[in-house]
Amino acid sequence: MSLQDQFTQAQADSKNLPERPDNMTLLKIYALFKQASSGDATGDRPGFTDMVGRAKFDAWDALKGTSQEDAMQQYIDLIEELKG
């Protein structure tokens, strides 16, 4: 199975986890997904009043320089770990 196929499967699996991950794990899932699918963070950091958007952007921006393939693999590994 190719890395892209594994990534697609992990996306589907992420919707059926046995329990909801904590917020920090959810941010990591989001950031890895964005890095894997879009590359480095782009655009302006959300304003102070958008705390959720700001946290998501910061988590994604922290992965700057990580290759899309590495982010895919980390995403796959994290979802596998959460599946138990």
C-alpha cells in the first residue's frame, strides 16, 4: 500500500477512533494533516479574538520545514496509536 493510500486510510480511521483524543492531540492531528496535505503554513496568523484558529495555525506553523511525506507518516503512526 502506498504512503498516500495509508494516509487516506488513516483519515478515514480518524473519524472512528474508540475515544475522542484530548485537545493537544487533536491539534497535533490537525497540524500533521495540514502539513501533509498543504505543506508549510501559509497566510496570516489569526487574530487574538480567534483563539481556536490561532492555536491551529500555531500547531501547523510549528511543523514548518517537515516534508509532506514525513508529515503523512507521522499522521499515520499517530492515528494507528490512537486506534489502540
